[in-house]
Amino acid sequence: YKALNEFCDNLGISYEEAQQKVMFNMSVFNINLFDEFVLDETVMPEVQFPFKQGYVPEWIFDRGFNKPILNKWGCGIDSENSLIIPIQDNISRLVGWVSRRQYMTPKYLYSKGLKKSRVLFGQHLITEKTPFVCITEGTLDTMWLDQHGCPSVAILGASLSKAQEELTLGLQTEELVLCLDNDEAGQIGFQKAMGCLSKSFVVSYVQLPKVFKDVQDIRDQNVLEEIINNRTFW
């Protein structure tokens, strides 16, 4: 506004007169003068990963994860013995990370400035066309499915955002399989995602037995494969 006021002073007109002239010209010539200056809010700044990669806390292996999958996802460790998982956008830029803590609450802490609703965790790793892509809530769920041969992305929460809905259009698949948590929040998110995604994809969903909170709770590979293979189509 300072620059604009100086411009008006140089022309010898008031701010209000300049505004009226601009609005008049826009209405006559149908020109939107501000198109070039609209920032793309879906683009987050790239950041540096401040943790040591190649080392992870021992407790993550107790959850069934193996070294190849942890290396694939670039995991690291911090001074509190937390698992640090890098988060990259759809063009493989590092935009943040999540700390999965073992004995502290909250269990998950996200890096400052990360806009969770503007990224599909894992999208950058799906580089070829695939029969289906699973959608989960959390990072570990997506990594677990990937370890068992199922391409997956995570929405980093229970609810699919508009930006994430648009990002799904870049997934090289015709079917999305909803694998949301087996709780009330997951069911609410499920209903919303169904309505959004069914416009562009074949949509199916898994039905988890009550003993499992999420897909990462299913440690038996045969049981996990059976649940996915027996998914229900919308």
C-alpha cells in the first residue's frame, strides 16, 4: 500500500480516485489485473532434513518394520529416540517431517510450517501405473502397506482435504482403496472421502475386524492380504 500511495501522490490523485479508475478499466476491458500475482498456496517451501538418516530406534523393528523399507522412506532418529519420517511432496521435494515418539504424547509431532492438508504422503514413490492405490490416515500405515507390496499414500489425518483430493488426480491408477482407521473419526473421514473420490476413481474400502485399530495392527501378512483382496466396492 505504501508504494501505491506514493504512485498516487506522483500522479496528483487520491487513492480513492486511483481505485475507481482501475475498477472502471477492469469493467470495460474485462481484465483481471491480479491473475499473475496470485500465489499458489499448495506449494510449500523446500526444507533441509536436520536428522541423521540411516539410523532408526530399535523399537520400530518390534512393530514389524524391516531395514529395507525404513531406508526406502529415508527414516532417521532424533535425540529422544523418536522415529523421524521425511515428508515429500508429489515432485519429491522435502517439505517437512513427522516424529513418531514411543512413550510420549502426542505420539506424532509434525515439523513447523508443514501443511499436512496439502500433501499426499508417499505420492512421490508411485512412479508407475498400478491397479490400485491404498489411502491411509498415517505414515506408518502407508509404509506398512508398502512393505507388503501395496502402493499407498497417507492423508496425515482422518479427513481428506480439497487439495489432497486434487492431488489424487495425479496418481497413476483407476482404483483407490480406503484403509482408514477403525474408529469414529475414521468412519467420518471415510464417508467424506467416498463422496469426493468416487467422482474420478473406482473406490473401494477395507473392512477391518474390530480387534484391529488400523492396517498397521495387522502383523500377519496373509491376514492383511486377505482383507485387502476382499475389499468392498462402492
